[in-house]
Amino acid sequence: MTPLGLVAGGGSVPLRVAAAARAAGRDVFAVVIEGWADPADYAHLPHLAIRLGAAGEAIEALRARGIRQLVMSGAAKRPSFLSIRPDVGMARLLLKIGRAAWQGDDGLLKAVVRVLEEEGFEILPAQAILCDILPEAGQLGAVAPAPAAFEDIRRGIAVVRALGAVDVGQGAVVQQGLVLGVEAIEGTDALLARCAGLRREGPGGVLVKLVKPGQDRRVDLPTLGPVTIAGAAAAGLAGIAIEAGGTILVDRPATIAAADAAGLFLLALRPDNFLKETTP
């Protein structure tokens, strides 16, 4: 089988991608982005640890190993492009990316994918290697959402879709119809921490996470794991609604177990179907 290249950000998902690919008989070469992922976690793999601005070096290393298929996976912190200090190869890529460098995450990532394809690489989604990480629609844990939560979920869908349409974020927290917070560059964990001090009395709110409208689903899908569950519980939420087939569960058993232990519902839904089924 052809070797697989892995551009690794933070978290466990890139490591799971590597393990699954190797179990399937593929060699894996990882490009570990310093400041996003810990190179020590990839000591068991052939890898190259680079700073973000050394993309030219990374492309040369991938080509030298005959790699044509890439998975881009893991948590990333978007830097200021003025601080990247690009090598020659990165400078050339930035010229191709152009004004997309100043767009939202999805606009930028679409440009990065396009440029990498022009360089001769095929970009695969993590779910092409890890077939079980995108949940189907349905209640994922033992806790069912109360009827009152449906209103907050509907409101959250509208808000997140509006955010996504202008390439801002993938999540929002809604309680009793009030938008307590929306996700931007700070990420979901910081959003939940901020909302903890904003909750109202009465039934807890809901975190809604969706794919942005028109988003390239090969990169930067919404991600949920035990840390998210802990943050939602600390914020006093009643539960979490995620997009079925469009949200990565970092560790499905542990995530569901954490939600059950915290008394939170965890619902995977198809937004259009949900709105049709629950709107009076």
C-alpha cells in the first residue's frame, strides 16, 4: 500500500489515524507541527518536527518518501502570518494562498488544500482512515434531552449556521433562548469556560456544534471529547448537540461515559431533519 503522510496537530486523533493506517499495512510519515503537537508522542514513527513556517522543508521530506496522500489532523492554533518566518518553500506557498490568508479558518484551509493539491498531494479526511469517529444521528448516551432543550437546540442551529456562513466559528451555547456565547478563535474550551459565569437559573443550556455551511469536510471538522464534556458540565449545561456525520468524537466510549456520569445528554443530529421533526 502507498505510504501515508500525516500533518499532525495536537490531541490524540492524529495518533489514532497513524495507528489505524499502520494496522491496515500502510507506512506512515508524520510532519509534527511544533507548538501544536509534542514530537515525543511520535517517537515511534518516522517523523519530522518543524516550526509552522518550514512548510517547504516538510514538502521536500514528503516527496522524498514518495508520499502522495496526506491527512491533516489535530488541534491547531492559528498564528499571525506576520510571525511565521517562512522558509523559501513556505513563502512560495503563501504567494499562492494569497488573500485567503486573511480569511476565516475555512477559507484559509480551503486555500491550503488547493495549494497542496497543486503540489501533487491528495488530501484525505481523517474519517477515511478512522471509519468510526463520525457518529450517526441519534442519542449517544443514556441521558435524553428534555423537551425544553429542543428550543435551545433549534436556536443554536440558527446561530451557528449564521456564524459559519461568515466563517467565524462552529459552536454556540444557548440557554432558555439566550445566546450565552459563540465560538470564535478561542475555541470550544474557552467558550465553555466563559459561559460558566453567564448561566441563568433554571434548566441548563445547550452547546451546539455544527459543520460550517460549505465547509471542506476533509479538514477542521468540529471535535468533541471528554475534555469538552468536563467543560460543559462545569458550565452547568444540560447537554450537547453535534452534527451527525460531521463531528469527530475523539474517544467515543470515554466521551459517552463522561456525559452519562455528568448527567449530560449527547445528541447527534442532522440539522435540517431535526428542524423539520421538532418545529411545531
